[in-house]
Amino acid sequence: EDQVTQSPEALRLQEGESSSLNCSYTVSGLRGLFWYRQDPGKGPEFLFTLYSAGEEKEKERLKATLTKKESFLHITAPKPEDSATYLCAVQAQHQAGTALIFGKGTTLSVSS
Amino acid sequence: EAQVTQNPRYLITVTGKKLTVTCSQNMNHEYMSWYRQDPGLGLRQIYYSMNVEVTDKGDVPEGYKVSRKEKRNFPLILESPSPNQTSLYFCASSPPDRGRPYEQYFGPGTRLTVT
């Protein structure tokens, strides 16, 4: 069964304290892995797409990496405005053109 | 501005009263989808559409209907809502998958309460 597990469920950081969020996946052939940011009561906002192991993408304080079993979202020197829930989703080979399988998310709180 | 819009944003209704949540995108995307988000369960797909007049069930389709008569619109219909359909609903769209999946763009959400 295809599965996406995110850890930790919640993470509290001080401003400037770098850390990483984990997304472990078990799918029968990965077509793509997606990271989204979601603010309370709002729709997920796209951050990154990763297609193959070894790939990395960066945007401001965020960097996403991918291996054959997991992805990391590294947050460097976070600011309070980075507080949100970060969602990981995968699309599997047998689901080409259809559903994303989402993890339950990591809720990040950054205090000043 | 490229966007996915949903209406209404908030809705409180009673059991059994038919309702429709509209979804529209202005990006000329072929693929559209509906998700529901519940605490502890995450986002789960209800229905999706690969193109006009082509729809299919997702993971949790029971109690829902959809139609895709135009490329830009993908309404979600609840013929006889029940309290277990109380949830936060999201519509999403993306360009067609031509060998590589594209990211999906999500609407702002519709919070539905069925009493």
C-alpha cells in the first residue's frame, strides 16, 4: 500500500534555529514528490517538485532534497513568518495523471 | 491573476438538503480534482477529472457527485449531505501530465458544516 509519513508532527523552533522536516514514502514507483505549505484555513501553496533521487531545490530559506526512501525539507535560519503546516505528497507510477497521496503534515511554529 | 476560486467559502446546512460547491480555474488546466481535509486524516481525494466530460472516483467518493461540462469549472455536488461530510474542501487544478506530473494549484477552501 502506498504510504507517506511525515515527522515530526509538530516542531517548535526559535528564530534562527535551523532544522529539517522528514517525509518518508513507500510507493510502487515514484513519479514525483511535492512539498506544500499550508496556513490555517487556507489552501496548500506549492513549494517544490522533486522527481528523482539526488535532486535538490531551493527557495529562500527552504531547501528540499530527495532520496529513494525519503525527502527532507531543510529550513535555514527560520523566521516567524515561516510558521505553517508543511505537507508532503507523492504521485506513484500506477496513479499517473491522478491522485496525490498526502502525508498528514508537520506543523512548524517559529517564535521570535 | 492565475487562480482557483471556490464558492461558497463557508456553508452551514442541514442533513439532506442538496448543495453544490463551485470551483473555477483561469489557467486553462485540463486536470481538476476535489479533496477533503479532516483533522488526523490529512487531504484525501474525492473525485478528479482529466478533461471535459472525463471524471473518475478518488479515494473517498461516497456521497459526492461531480460534473465537468466546461474546462474551467468542476462543481462538487452533495445530493443528500450528512454530518460525516462536515469538512474542509479544496479544489485543485494542474496542467496535463505529459510524462512528468505537474504541481496542483489549490483553491482557498470551502468549510462545510452539516447539522
